[in-house]
Amino acid sequence: MNKLLFACLISSLFLLTSCEKEELNSIPTQDYREELIGTYKGSISYEDVAQSKESDESMIIKDQLLDQIIEITKSTTQADALVINGNVLNLVTQSISNKNKYDDMFLYSAQDCSGKEAYTLTFLPKTQRLVLEYKHDRTCNVGALKQKSIFDGFKN
């Protein structure tokens, strides 16, 4: 019985220490928006998973594209937002808790499909590194498609 109690206690302690916690009095991060604006060169890793509703078949595509360029510009409509590759639909707003993180998510419904798209952009100022994660989950009458891509690059 004591061994079981000890194992539960150790497991609980491990779970508590491994979980990411937000500090109560978090230190505000510096706003690097001006420094973040520019062109980045890096690679994009992506994974697409398509699943048919008519059969048990699914298809998975994974690939990595090298020497990709992403341009980050200021939004002309929102003071705390950035635009990815000049497309105003790819607008990400600044996080309240971390000034180096931007994100956006939207839901949609069109004809026989519905889904959600999400962007998360993280800037690491010391190394001038940009990580942009894109997720798209779509469900249609004929099946479902899950897409995930991650751009990892450095400022030119």
C-alpha cells in the first residue's frame, strides 16, 4: 500500500513539474514588432491527412520545402496586427501575454464543408528567427482534411 501511495505521489509531482504554468506576475516582454517586419528565408515542413467518409481509406502526405520566403508586414487596419505574405486574410494579432507571439483562428462554413484555420507566429529576437505554424481542419460531406505546416526561418 505504501509503495502504491509513493508511486502516486511521485507521478503527481512529475505531472505538476512537467506542466507549463503561467506565472501570476508575469514579466511583460518587449515589443519587437518593428524589428519583426521583413522577409524571412527558411523551410516549410507540412503534413496533410485526408480521410474519406465513403471508405476506411486515408492518405497522408509529408514533405519539406527548402528555400521558402515569407514576408511579414504591418497591418493597415489594426495597430497590433501583422500580415503574412501581403494577404489581409492572413492577419495575426499580438498576444497580450507575450509580445513576441501573434495568432489568429477563424471558423468557416461553405456549401458542403466547414472548418477552422489557425495561425501562430513566434519571433525570437536574439537570433532573428521566425516560426509560423498553420493548421487547417476541414470536414466535408465526402471526407475530412487536416493540414499542418511549420515555417522555420531567419530574417534576411
